[in-house]
Amino acid sequence: MKTYLDILKNEISADFLKKHTVALMERELPQTTPAIHNAARYIYELFKENGFDAELVEFVSDGANICYDAAIPMCWDVSYASLEVISGWEGDRIIADYNKEPFAVVRYSVPTPEEGLTARVVTWDKMMSGEDVTGAFVLVPYGQFVGAKILVPILDRGAAGFIGGTVSSREEKPDSTHWINGATETNSWCVNDNERDFIGFSVTPRIHKKLTEACEKGEVLVKAKTDAHRYKGTMPGVTALLPGESERELWVIAHTAEPLEDDNNAGVIGVIHSLMAIKKAVEEGKSPKPRYSIRAVLSPEAYGLCGFGEHFGKVLRERCIGAVNVDGIPCVPSQEETLVQFAPPYIPFYGNAVMEGVWREYAESTTESPYIKDWWGDHWDDDCFLSDPTVGLPTVMPETVIYRWHNSTQRYGYIDYNSFARALAVYAATIAAIAMCESDKLESFMPKFAEYAKKSTLFLV
């Protein structure tokens, strides 16, 4: 399998990765449904330009269309959103402005009246102590991300919305903004058609602290203005095929619709470049044609994958041998440690052994990143959930150890593209080795995998 590492690392270009990762991020940065469509068209064209049979697929996205057990969420758009403090404040009164920071408005917010909405700001603690918050904005306490446990009590009490200011590291980045990708009343990530209206803003930790102090001193009034709105439409996804000897497929998954350089614009471009590298190696006779076809599946996390799963037949065990999920590539300085995460044991998948073999070979051949932090089993998170035996897509996922999450600093210069290129070569080798399925090479790695499996109750070998 080291052969694949040697071949593919010479086909991976840091310049290509940087050019297209940044270009994709800029298309997704508005965080709206039209922006997601624009990004999908870019992905589709990039595949076509590089000789792939690609398809741009659209799923009904109305908050009610059920795929597996998930509702494909509402669509959303915005062109302006601002929050101005009009009393009880000193300094710059505009504390959130979408046109300066796209993460300043929370996705799935609804519009204010055209002239704006003037309202009080009330802290969470005061609300929970009984203060009336009808028509107000509730200031979410620092350290709390906005989910159902926060949003439902706020809306139950008649508030217009909320203001959040939590980031993954306040001390490190006090002027960064958290991307609140969707505040919901359920355990889902995105808003469905039966959820109540809200207007949400995300401010920096510095502003949040100042706003908290101002609320403790007296009444604070703000004026919100936005044309944000939900609507029923479609969610796009892109798929492309690299044919193998068999029609059975290895899926290579990466989620779109997150406008952060490393999460997951890098993963999407990484999948495209990996398939380009494998395709070129085959065409130049450096590698045999894959035994199994390789299918890229690129769409919004979880919901898009549900759509694609149903699009390709819902029960995938006959169509597919398994999948590799590319999300969280170790490409950020100081975040180059990797958790090599295996597919759950409920469906036998030799890809577990192959992935371990490739990553061990890489680790033994160099002192350069990416570094192996640990080996994990039984991984269901992210886009690995179709490992469920009723669907039949056992999915492996090497992933960086994340120290910063959904933060506005994860843009422009956040990635070390030489580290990205090195890591992607290991991902590409993993994909190629699983798709090639050369039994003599697989056999040599089974003892290593079996040795590890004996130490864990999570594996059935």
C-alpha cells in the first residue's frame, strides 16, 4: 500500500488545493441557500473540467421532505442584517452587521419590519428569574451554544429572538464571531417547516461581555433590521464517478455548505483532487484500474447525504462496499493530530484494516505531519450515520483533533497548504487502497488490525 502513498503524493498540488479551497469558501461564505447552489455549480464544473462524469442533483428542501428519518430543512436567504444599540451604550453602536461579517446573523432568522424592530435586551438569568421578555432579545449566557434547550424557553416566553456570543476560545480570539448555523427547537441542526420564527444575532465575545455589563447597569435598547427569510426550494448536491472494474462503489463523502476554510471547503476540494490523482495514476499506467468504482458524494452535511442515500436506492449494501468520510483533514498548524476512526462493527468492512495499514505505513515512514493521535472504533457521528446496518454503508473517517469550531477566524490563511497536501496524500492512498482491494496486500495488514482489535471490545473481526 505504500505504493499508493508514493504514487499519489506526487500528484497532489498545494497550489491547486489553495486556489480552489479559497474559491469555494468565498462562494459559500454568505451562508444562504443561493450561495450553497452557487458553490455546488462550482464543484460540478470543477469535476467536468477534469474529465469526470458528474451530476448536479437537487432535493426538495421545504422542511417537510423526509429522507430516511430526517426532514430536509427549509431554504434561507438574506441580503442585509444589522443590530444597533440605541440606548445604554458607549462606543460603536453597530454591534452586528451581516455585510461586514456574514456570521453576524443566525441562519433561519426571519425578517423585521422594513423600518426595523426596536426592543429591549434581557439577559438569560433575568428571564429565568421571571422578567418579562415579550418582544425582547434574550442575551444567551457565555458558554452556551444555541440549541433547543436555549431556544425553546426563549420563544415560549414570547421573545423576538436572541443574541449569542460564545466562541470556542474567548481568550484566544475575543473579536471572532461564532457561526450559528441554525438554531432549532429540536435535536436537528436545521429548521423545519413547523418551527417558530426567531431573529438571531451572533456577536464577538468582547461585545457580548460589554453587552452583559450594560444590561446589569440598566435598560439596553437595540434596533434590528434584516430581510432574512425562510422559503421552500431545493438543496443541491454533486456526485461524480471514477469507474472501476466492478459497478459496485466505494463512496467518498465530504459535506458542503459550511463556509470555513478547513470545515469543510478543504474536504470537498480534497475529495476532488484525490479522485483526480487516482484517475491520472490509472491513465498513466502507474496504478491498476480500481476493482471497485469510486463515487464522490458532496452535499450539505447529514441532510444532503440522506437525500443522496434515497436517490441511489435507500438500502445501499448491494450497491456499495463502504465509504470514506472526508471531514476535518489535519491541515491547520498545531491541529495536525489525527483520530483514525473505524466503521462500526455491525457490517464487516475490510476498509477498516486497509485504512489502518495505510496510516501506520505513513507514520512509520516519516516524522512529518499528519500525526496519529489515537485509533477509535464504532464511529457514528457526522456523515458516518449510514453505517447503520439497515442502510449498509460502513464508513471510515480519519479526522483531525479539533481545537477551533465554527469560528470566523477559520478563513483566509488558516490552513497550511503544504500540510494539507501531505495529509491528502494519505487520504487518497486510503481511498485507492480500499478501491483496489488487492488481497495479497490486504492480507499483510490483517495481523496488525487483528492485534489492535484484540485490545478493543468495539471490533468484530
